Amino acid sequence: MKRLCSTLLSVALWAGCTASLKSGADLKALSAEEEQVVAQASLELGCDRAQLQVQKLSNDGEMMGVKNHTFSVRGCGKLVTYKTSCGWGQCSVFNLAQVQSVTPKRM
């Protein structure tokens, strides 16, 4: 039973991650929240929008009409994570950490 639950959880997480990955041409059909995340990532990564992949990592809840989400954006060999807070007619995007290189370093 424990193994079955573990397998089902893994499948659910994989399906959730693959369903929310957007890149290239998919970036034309973004929500206003995702649009702000992509614009911020393009600026911070110094990367063209067409080269970015955006993925919603989590739905962090809602309080008093304000929705909070976490996004990951990858592009030009870098990765950045953003937290959004949207409600009351505006959306704020916060960089959770410094931009990280995802290309392997050569020795």
C-alpha cells in the first residue's frame, strides 16, 4: 500500500509539472500573472522571450482575495524562481533567489 501511494504521488507530481511547462510559441497565451513573470525573467536573465521556459511550481494559497504562486523560469543557460502575489487589481513579482547558472562548469 505504501508503495502504491508513493507511485501515485510521483505520477501526479510528474503530470502536474509537465502540464504547466510553457515555452516558445506557448508564451503567446499567457495569463497576466505569467506575462509579468516572463517579462521580469527576460530582463534579469538577459534572454529573449522565445528562449524562456516558464513552469508553475506551486499554488501557494489565497488570502483575502490575493493569490500567491511560485514559478520557475529557465533560459539562456540560467534558472530563476519567482513568487507572485496577485489581487486587488495588481500583481507583484518577487525574485526568490539570485539567478543561477544551469550549464555545467568545465574544469
